[in-house]
Amino acid sequence: MQILNNLSPGTFDLHIHTTASDGTLPPAEIVALAKTTGLSTIAITDHDTLLGIKEASAAGVLHGITIIPGVELSTRYEGQAIDILGYNLDQCDDLEKTLLHFRNSRKNRAQAILDRLKEMDIHLTMSDILVFAEGGNIGRPHIGRALVHHGYVNDLRDAFDRYLADDRPAAVPKRTLHPKEAIQLIHQAGGQAVIAHPGLIRDDPLVHTLLQSHSFDGIEVWHRSHTSDDAGRYQALAKEFNLLVTGGSDFHAPPHQLGKMHP
């Protein structure tokens, strides 16, 4: 079993979100936190954006932390959301162009969600949302935080349960890629494509089909939602398909913990 970049267990966290997407800590603060947590290598994997990597890399030099440039791309396959992690990204021109379209699409989606909320007598503006996006890609968590801030819901979970989850009244589908498109973009950028948190897909036969029919380089074996049994199954898949293995906390905000990859 080979871990990405030949890393040693316990030294890394390869799935982290910052304020460049839907995390609550800026990239530099994430790196400082990684230092105090005792990690030596982290990957910044914001949703559909590379905007946090430059700041994180500069902080990595300051704190002596190795930063792997990454991304988490949104895809759909047979109606199922499939997130794909890209690592060691280098030549990113085509990827950057695609992500710019995603950024604009996210703004349009956010406005459509606000329009639906308005029909339910919930009055938020784009300015209300941008306060929480802090210059990063706009996502549903930013709208959820605005709903909390303005007293429409009790907390972020309440916002999703009542309005923002896929089957709730304010939901608007987001633009996604086909997995093959995402993998191709990652490979063109010189990176490795890894299927993210397969346990959250809740369909192991589908995961097997994806690995069999797509040119993935790796699988995220360790994740804070994966049990030890899950990790064992995904290690077996890594062996079957000769894949690299990765792991990460999927950190967005406290109480998530950097480096914690088990429930």
C-alpha cells in the first residue's frame, strides 16, 4: 500500500478546506494550526478553486510545513454526486479556466437560491452572503451562515434541513463535471486524481464501477466519516486497482480537527 507522495502515517492531512471555498479559517491560519497540531504535510483542497494555495504555500515556508497544491472537484455520475480530489497540481491553465466558469456558476446558483428564499419571505441579499464567503467561492454553507446570522434558523444544520439540502425547497442544482472530465483536467495539470470519501457515496458497487471504468490514481481510504471497516474495504480496492491511498480530515471549521481521519 503506497500513500500519496510516500508520506508516513500520522504526519499529514490531505483534505482541508479554507475560506477560499466553504471553510472558516484562512489558508495561513490553517498552516499555523497544522504546525501546532504536529503535522508536517497538508494539502489544500478547496471546492472547485485554487485560490487558497498561494497564501498557504507562503505560510508553509514560514512554518516549515509542506503544502501540496490540491482541489476538490464536483462531479456527477449516474445521478450521484462524486467528489474528486486532485493533488500535486502544477500546470493549471486549463484547470484554472474551467474553475473560473465554476466560480461564475456558483454566483448564479447563489442568486437563484436567494430568489427561492425570497418566495418564502426570507429576505437576504448577495451582500449578506459575500460577508461569509470572504472572497472565496460561494457555497450553500455561506448562505446557511447568513440565515443563522439574520435569525431565520437556529444553526447551519437547521438551515440545510429546512431550506438548503438537495431535497429542500430552496435547493438549486450546482454545475458539475463528468468524472472523466475532472480526471482529465487533473492529469493535464500534472496531478493525481483521487476519489474522495467513498464511504459517503454509500454505494460500494458504484465505487467499484467508477474505479474500474475511470483512470483514477488513488482512493481516499481514511476520512473522518469512515469507520475502520470502511478503511479496510477501501484499502482492498486500492490493492485490487493498484491505487495510491490518501486520507484527510475534510476540515472545514472547528470542531473538526486537523489530522483526525476517523470518527
